[in-house]
Amino acid sequence: MNDKPIDRRTFLSYLGTGAAALAAASAGLGSLEGKASAATGTADHLFGFKTNRVTGFFEPISPSKEDELILPPGYRYDVVAAMDDVINAAGERFGDGADYNAFFPIDGSNEHGLLVTNHEYTSIFSIGPVKDGKMTPEQVKKNLQYLGMSVIEVRRGSDGAWRMDTTSRYARRIDGFTSFELTGPAAGTSAVGGARTVQGTFANCSGGVTLWNTVLSCEENFEDTAKASNLPLEHYGWVVEIDPFDASYRKKHTALGRFNHENTAMGLANDGRVVVYMGDDKKDACVYKFISKGKYNPALGRRNSALLEDGTLYVANLKSGKWVPVTIENVRKALEGKPEELKKWNHQGDVVTNCHEAARLVGGTPTDRPEDIEISPFDNTVFICHTNNDSHGNIHGHITRIFEADNDLGALEFDFEIFAAGGRQSGFSSPDNLAFDSNGNLWVVTDISSSSQNKGVHKTFMNNGLFVIPTHGPSKGVALQFASGPVECELTGPFFTPDERTLFLSVQHPGEETKDLANPTSRWPHRPGDGKARAGVVAITGFRFGG
């Protein structure tokens, strides 16, 4: 990366000693084989499949208020799909609120594969203005149709441009009307009204790729849509699993708990059990991990999914440094002597369905909006983006780093540090997604709310962006801005092709503060004759490889 001075203070001025340790650990790294985690065996939810060799040099950019996706010189982007684009022969259309992406090669290709994209929520550009806060019946229907997930087929042409293949036999929409099978302790119980199948998925935020090559998609802020659609609340807020290549495979795993899920980070305990880390993206919410009862067997392929149906869900107690089981036994123990309160807690299905409350009862520590969680590919430490919590005065957020006992993801004790803090000194605010590449660089996407962008204490950060922070070498500790998003957008879902020469990135909710369709605050992606802003996914190319 370019080492000339830029207008950034170094992270070493505010990072804890963990930064120096990480820099030392990563010095001289080539490709990271690391330990079995989501970044090695299958890739974490942000980068690559086997290695993260993003070593392309770039000229860092400055913050911007422009209504454009700005990249360093030498890089380009193609809009692969945007809201309302037809994705297949059936005429289905790409949804709104593009978020998480995952690329699955076809026949091992780096330039041809399936791209899975989450659709988190709708906008004025997809369903029109909502009057008095209440959607019309037609808007309720459209809202469900624009949410969920898209599976599209993408190719890179001989001209270097990425395009969607609308003749694909795999391309399809998964939305608020698609049926799902419930698995795990809540399925068929009174906690979910006896249901074993449920209608739809929506509020799909981030996610992850499993060790068996399926996608986990996380239902986050589901409440408003469920209520407006007259759907049972308890059928949403779960982790969804789909197979991009098999449209019939659709599950919601209740053993992973029901809350405002941001993403999943999957790895292996030292004894081979599957571990899934998860954050609950709201103020004063907790950090979780699930440990399967059985062990991962690569020879079983997708059948390993059964591991997500039987195991123990834990919540982090940061004061004691312990993972506390979120079980019916512990909940009932916490409520001893309170017969009236005990009435709602009869089985594990009640616990996972009411996970927010259960976790706090057993001793889970409330935190500042735990969003993305990633497992470090070099040392099995776990990084958590706490985006912000203005009610606690944590305006710019921070990144927490957990050290599991004996570097074992299956451990039940841990230590932690505040690894990084957002603010003027770092050049960014409100960290959301993060990941490491194999040269020891930390990639951070930010999530300043649209109503706060370019105002007050957020003025210096301008639009949301994507940053790269080297942890060793001449530029160690310096925040380098790689991308700046359009007006009122959030950049989300970065995911590399296996050869790491293409980065897929979502541009979510550009022009979010628009109140009048005749005067949108953004018109990205600026298609000729188009007066709308459209959330979408771009393919960024121009990466070069070097030392």
C-alpha cells in the first residue's frame, strides 16, 4: 500500500497494546492458513474462501460528501444488480436494502458464480411514501416482496466488466412469502405457536458462509414488518440457512436464539465442535456463541447442518470473563422464589424464543450495539464491532477483542480488551463490519446513521466509507480510506472472489432521508433518465498483487 503521509493520525495513538501484539504476530505473513475458523476453512463472512491475499496497493482517498461511490485511482466498479433489476426468466426482481453478499464459484471459477445478497429493509424508492407511519395493504405486500434474499448468477466478461446472467437456472428471490422449516428446540412448541414451518424471511442484515458451503442469513430488525404484516413475531429474529444451488433447502435454526441478529462467524473448537459467534444489534444487548453437541465431519457435507440443531447457546459475561449457558435450567435458577415470573419459562423453546430476556436473566452483559463479529485468522481471537450507544455517551463506537482461554473457540472463559475506538483520532466513526486480510490488514466498514451524517460531531467523517488499517510495515496503524459511499448510504457486505481480484460490495439505502420522490437526496447509481436512488451491489476490480 502507498506509504506516503496522509491526513490521518495513526491507530497506535489510541489502540491498546493488542495492536502491537497483532502487528508482531502478523509480521511477515503470507497467506494465512491459520486455525479452523470462518476465515480459513470457508472464509469469514467478509472475505475470500481459503486465503485473504488482498495485497493490492492503492492511493488512499479522502472523506467525501459526493453522491458517488468513490474509489482509489486505478479501481473501477460495475453495478452488478440494483433494486428492481430483473434477475431471471421468471421476471423476479432484485430486492431493496442490499446488505450481505457471498460469492460461490461455479466449476471453481473466479469469474463465474452465484452471488447471494441479503435485503434488509425497504425505502421510499421501492414502496413509496408511507403516510402517517402506516403502510397500505399494497405497500405491506410490496414490503414483503422487496425483502429477504436474492440469488443471482454473475460473470466477468472479456472486457473485464461484471454482469448478471438473467438466464440462470439458479437465480431466484427468497422473500417474505417464502416458506421455511424451523429446526431446534423451539420448533413445534408453544413458544412459536406450535409451528414447524413459517412464512418468509425479512430484515436480513449480515450473515456468514458455513463450513459446508451454505449461507447463514440473519434476521435483524424484524418487529415492524412482522406487525405491519400481521405475522407472528416469534417466527422472526432467527438465523436462516439456504443453499444457493438448491432452492428447496430453507431452514431457520432456533437453537441459535431469537434476537436482532447482525451476522454469524463460524469456526471450530479444538475438539472439532462447531462454534458460531453472534451479536444482537441493539443498545444494551449481548454477545453470544453457540457450541454444537456433535463434531464437524467434512465428509458429511451439507448434512453437518444438523449440528446447528443441537448444542448449547452461551452469552458473554464481560465482568467475570465467562460464557454463561442460556438454558432453561439457568433461567429457572435465576428466578427461584418468583413463581409468577417462572410461568413463562417451561422449556428450552421458551428460552431461545425470548433470548433477549433470558440472556440478561442468566448474567449476560449489556453492550453497545454488538454488530459484526469476526474470528482472527492468525490467532483465534474474536473481534466485535460495538457500533455505538449514544445513551451511554459512546457516540463513535469501538472494537472489542476477546481472547478465548487456551486459544480454543470452545472455551468457556475469556479475557478481552478494547482494541480500537472510533473518533476524530482514527478518522472514522461507528465501525460496523470488519475483517482481516492475509497481510495483517484490518478492513472496516462504517455505519453512521443517515440522520447524523455530515452533522455535528460527525462532520469530519462525511459519508460512510470502507477503511484499511495495516498492522505492520511502514504504514502500520494508519487508517487508509479505500471507498466513500454516496449520500446517506451505508457500505455493506464486502466479499472477495477466491482469487481476491474482485470485491463485491453493497451500497445500501442511498438517499435514505428522501421525503419527496421529485427531489431525492441521492440518485445513485445515476442511470440515464432514472430519478430514483437504488440500493445495489457493485463489483470492484483493479486489485494488484505484491509484497
